[in-house]
Amino acid sequence: MVETSDGFKIAEVDLKLRGPGNIMGTQQSGVLNLKIADIVKDTEILVTARNAAMNLLSKDANLSKPENSVILNSYTKLQKTSGLWANIS
């Protein structure tokens, strides 16, 4: 806290110290139950994945190109079964 006033850096340290939280219990509040990633340990790969997704969507926002049909089908199926973004991971 004495080294920076950057809220993002402070939040990152807080996340590393206390974790993402849970709904019930004494940890900080929040719903972040990633199934295959750890938001603290896997930050680099998550940023890479996000950048890849943003790049893909900038080129094919509707996922209408044939090479993106698998992604579109998976997303469509997921949307039918759940409204929680946490289930994407």
C-alpha cells in the first residue's frame, strides 16, 4: 500500500493474498469458480487466452466463418444450459 496508489496493483496483491472469495464463508465475497484455471497462478495464460479471443472476435464478431463454427456451437450450447459466466472456464 505504501509503494503504489494504483488500484489495479493493490487489487492484484489482494487477490493473491486472500483469493477470489466464495459466496458462503469468511473469505471475501465473490463468485469466481473457474473450473480449469487458477486466476492467481494462471494469470499469464488467462491474459493470453483473453487476447486471442479478443483478436478472433475483432476479425469475426459473429463467429460466422467456417473455421470458428466449433467455437460458436460450444458457446451456443453453453448459453442454453447456463447463464453463469463462471461455467465458461
